Amino acid sequence: MKQTLLLALCLFICFTSLGQSTGIIKGIVVDSATQAPLSYVTVVISPPDKDEALKTSFTQADGSFEVTGLPLAPYKLILTYVGYKPFSVQVPALEAGKPADLGKLSIASSAKQLQEVEVTAEKLLITQDIDKISYNVEFDPESKTTTALEMLRKVPMLSLDSEDNIQLNGSSSFKVLVNGRNSTLFARSPKDVFRSMPANTIKRIEVITDPPAKYDAEGIGGIINVITHDKPQNGYNGSVYLSQATPDSRFGSANIRAKIGKLGISAYGGSNKFTSPDSYSSFERRDNTSGTTLQQQGQGNNESQYNYINSELSYEIDTLNLLTAKFDLNKSEYESAYLQTVEEFSRGQNRTQAFDRNTYGLGSWGSYEVGLDYQHTFKRNKEQLLTLSYKIGDNSNNSDTDLEFVPTLNYTGPVGTRTQNDGKSIEQTAQVDYVHPIKKHTLEVGAKTILRDNGSDYFYRNYNPETGTYVDVPSLTNEFDYSQDIYAAYTSASLRYKKWGVRAGTRLEQTVVDANFKSSGSVADQDYLNLIPSVTLTRTLKDMASLKLSYTQRIERPSLWYLNPYVNRQNEKAISFGNPKLKAATSHVFSLGHSMFKNGKSLNSTLTHTFTNNAIQSYTTFNPADSVSSTTFDNIGRNNTTTLSINSNATFFKKLSVNLNGSVSYSQLSGNIAGVDLENSGISGNIYSYANYRFEKNWRAGVNLGYYAPRVMLQGESAGQFWNGFSLSKSFLKDEKASISLSVQNPFGKYFTGYSDLSGLNFEQRSEYRYLRRRASIGFNYRFGKLKEDIKRTKRGIKNDDLKSGGGDNGGGGGN
């Protein structure tokens, strides 16, 4: 870790010592035939007499680009874009304080790739804007053979622990959006969805650590925005992806994009079957009062099938009015079996009770979502927008579990138990957004309403051997209704003056909760108001570098998972339940960021400090009277965390690209559990390095290495882990439309063994687990179709990112 930080510091000092620059080159790139703007065209700045990349950039959605921090000298500008002839133009010597505006630059479509201008430059994997850092997945050769979850390891500010739980800037409180909008796809378990998605369906992953006021205030860590491929054009194009991995896992996905006149269609879908071979686990808890010990040993396996489809229909009423409709459908099914031995020992290690617990589970979850956006563009300025949005979605979550108990010694409990959960949720959202540009400045205002209606029926039945039937246990059966209504309004202003930029805003949110937990007789009736300010100051420096300072408040609003008081007794020695009295927690986030790019090398660093005084904290207590531990939630946490994140990219010898991504955090945690003050502090972090080499004839080879340090928790810590992998790919056919890829993950270690330690006033416990992590896969990708003109997509839409959800936190009450 020290060597990594020293390397990053050396890169930082090296880059900051580079030369001075004050010039700007800007323009707009359009199709020569249709005059339509072209987005994501590669812009290369080179010396006037050479085809050597000095700086590179990309055009925005409106075709515009702006390259800043250039020394005052003449240049050659080169434009490259797949399916178009390379274009170059000489730029006279730049003048201080006077941007070189090249106006509209028309590039012509080409049926074949011409070699008139050849520039050897790696496309940027990492780019940074005023409020986000982006990882361009489509430029990563490994994206052709790995899952989206593996791609997350490479994204700045993101990390995965030993159980693949995702953290953003050291926090498990984050939100996932798809193309800037909330999606039911990630509502249940983000890591499971990312594991099921082929990486090649994603264009880039954006990390928004300082969300502006237009975003919902929830999520201490920030927002992960998944951008899918969005270039359907006149005609059609698409791709098909197939993959087979060992052990038995199969992926398949397809997408198609088409445009006919004013009508555009975009759709993608996929299916994933994942089989997990036997995993092993152990659990040991010691009662410090009586000296007794509980031990559990088990092994199990599971199989899951995941299917999804996403579609979007866009219709241009005229040049100023646009309609976009969206439809999502997701369905997942799983089956699991787990066999466990449970034993209790006295202080003298004499066995006092023993039995086997065999668990068989079937379940499914699914959702659909329908949305409609209307966007009006004003004549006076194409950036002046009014957007009206509405969507409705439905989620379901069903599970059936059979528990069989086999007595061995002194067991007097039930011989069989059956649990069944039927949960549902209906959500409606309406939103209005208005964007008003004032020269280089922008004013944004908007309002939003979210109406959520949730319900769940959870049945608990014991087997009666005399009648051969399962009989309801009323005290353990749960039924509830839950509604949560949110009303919000925001205003935000972005100001620019020379090299300075300021974005300031505020968001007002009212939350009304009405919950009736019928079985327990509990009622949650809450009505609270949050005013959330945010401000970001940026400064453009020399050599395409920038400095950013920001402050914002974020809130943790408890979702149903945390509020439901139902007691989950599937493990009768370790129960869990929610807390309907939870309140929203407020966090303060300070951030200082720096980024730079020079001669194909980039360095991004961010220093963040976050503190929360009433954080929602999971905690565990132990009752020696019945030897049962209880896990629940409360507003007891106080958390101070300082994190330094660094990402660096460099290209050597024109063919070798290297990426280094890492962070180190110091956390101070405190809380009061059962009247006892607890404190814990420590250092945690992660580091990831990836190297890719481009051979002749379209061959590529890659290697990755990583380490995730143990995570500090209020009552203990979790295990760290190393991982590694290798990949090889070959592109072929005309324009590299087809590719085949091979990869192997963790070839030197077949299994991973991890642990989680937890301690309280009168107990200590350790959970250990082992699972197969060595995997080999082969993938095939084929692109088809021809492109001419981009489909338009509304620039604003609904983004429901307001709930604290299960993004890596410990589970709570059942029946959700």
C-alpha cells in the first residue's frame, strides 16, 4: 500500500511540473450530409507538422468540444470516428484570452476505413467533469469477456469487498441509475445485477460523488450512473454476445438500435444462468457470561436464472418537441440447498445439544416499469429545456423455504418449518425540470413527487407429525401495509468566469411515512423535512488539469428493509428484525479533487471527509438466558471517515496501457448499544492495477491484480482478499465486427476463505466462509448494421435515488 501511494505521489509531482498553457480550441462536429451533430468523436491535438497526439478529448451530445490549457502555439486538429473519413485542419498560433473557435467541422461518412491520417493514441479510459468521474468501459478490451461487476473494480472511487459488496468512496450507501434514471433493475441487489450483466452492454460508468441539487438527496457515498450504448442511427445496428464459463455459468445478451425518420427504437436484453458449487461456512459464538459455545458447520449450493429486457422508443414531433417512452421487465428465479450441523457446548466443552438443520429454498423476484418523458426545446437557445416526466413501476418478491430439523442430542424444537413470503411494491413518480441558460451560466429548477405503496404477507408454519400438515404460528406470521410519499423541489445555478466555475444549489424534501405492521401492532407515522445545500468550486489549471472543492449534505432515509419489525427466525439462534422508529440521518461531505492529463497520461485524486452524527447502524446483542443473538437497526452511529482515492492511467510504447486505482480510508466509529458506549477505528483501503498490451493483427492481452483490505465496523471487522486475472482477445472480420475472448480469474487460488468478527458486551463470534472463485470463460461478440444519424433522447428524466437500500449493508427484518 505504501509503495502504491508513493508511486501515485511521484506521478502527481511529475505531472504538476509540466509546462504552462493558456490557449483554447473549440468547435462543433457535424455529419457533412445531414448536418446532425456527432457525439463522442475523438478529438486529437497534435503538432502542426506531425500526427502525434499531444492532447485528446471527445465531443459532447451536441457535437461540441473544447480543449483547454494549450501552450500558445500553432496546432493540427484531427477528428476520428468509426464509419467516417479521418479529418484534419491546421489551427493558427493561439492567442492568450482568445479561444480559437473553429465553428462547424463537417466530416464525411465512409464505407471503408481510410488511412489518410493515422494517429497512434489510446482512447481515454478515465475522464472527469465538474461533478463526476467516468470509466469508459467500451474502451477496455477486457469488457468483451467479463461481467459488469468485474469492471466495477477498475472504476475510480468504487471497490468490492471479499463478498463482492460494492462501496462508493468507502460507503455502502449509494444509488444506482441507468442512463441518469432510476431503474427497477437495481432495486433489489445491485451486486447480483452487475454480476449478471455482460460488461460489453455498458458504454461507461459514471461516479457522481458530489450530486447536484437536481438529484435526490439520499446516498452518502454518491451515485453510480450506468450509461448504456446510445447511438442508434438512421438505419440500424446491434450486437450479440455469448459466453460460457466454468463452473456452469452461461451468459447471452443482444441489443438493437434503429432509426427510421423521426422514430427511434433502442432495446437490449439478456439471460444469465449461474450455478454456484458447494460453499462452506462455519459460525462460532462464545457466551462470555456462562462460557458456553455455539458452533454451526454447513455447506450448500445454489442455482439462479436471470432474464431482463429494456426498451426505449423516441419520437421527434418536430425539431423542438420530443417524446420518449421506456419499458423495463426483469425476472429472476433461484433455488438453493444448505445442510448445517448445530452443536452447543458447556464451559467444559461437553456437548449439551445437537441437531442438523437442512434448508431448501425457492424464490423469485421481478419487476416492470413504464415511463414517459416529454421534452420541449426553446427556439431562443437549444440548451433551454422544459421536461415533464411520469413513470409507474411494480416490484414483487416471493420466496418459499423449508427447514428440516434432525435431532441428534437433547433437541426439543419443531421437526419441520415452512416459511413463505409474498411482497409487492407499486411506485409512481411525477417530475418537472426546467433548464435556463444565461450565456455561459445555467439555472435549473424542478419539482418531484414519489408515491410508494408497499405490502407483504409472511407466513410461518410448523410441521405437525400427527396430522402430517403444516400449521400456522400466528405470533410469527407477519402482515403489513406501508406507504411513503416524498415531495421535493430544487434550484441549482452553474456559473463560469474564465477559468473558474461554481455550482450551487439547494433541495427541499418532505417525507411522509404511514406504516401499519398488523401482526406486531406497530405503527410508523413520520413526517419530516430536509433542506439539503450543495456547492462546488472548480478551477481550470495548466496542462488540462483542474481543481475541485465541494460541500454537500446527504441523507439516509430508511427504507422498508430497515423499518419492518417482523422477527426473522429462520436461524432460531440468530434472529433479526427492523425498527419502525428509525429516523432519517444527515451526513456532511467535504471533498477536494484534482485531475490532469498530459501526453496520454492521466491522474485523478480525491480527498473526502464525511461525518454523520445519527447514522443508521446495524448492531447485534446477545441474551444469555436463551442463547439467542438479535440483529436490528437504530440511529446510534457516529461516523467520521477520511478517504484518499487515486486513479492513474498511462500509455507506454504506444501499445501498453496501465491503470492504477486505489484508495485508503481512516474511519472513527462510535455508538451506544444497550447502554454501553462502543468505539472502533482503523485504516482500510483497496488497490487495483490493470495492464493491457496491443499486439499486431488485433490481438490483445491483459492482466489485473488487486487487494481489498479488511473493513472496519463498529463491532468488529471483515476479511481482506487478493485477486488476479488474465485475458486474451482477438478481433476479426471487416471493421473488427467480431471478436472472441478468453479469460481466467484467480488461476492461482481455487477457493477464497473469508471471515467476519463481531463482539459485544457478553459475547464474541466469528463467521467463516469458503467458496470457489477460480473461473475461466470464453466469449463471442458480433456487431452488425450501419449507422448514419443519432436518435435523440431526452436530457432530463426521473431519477429515484432517494432510499437507503441493501447495497452491501447487513440484512435486517424479513418479509420485505
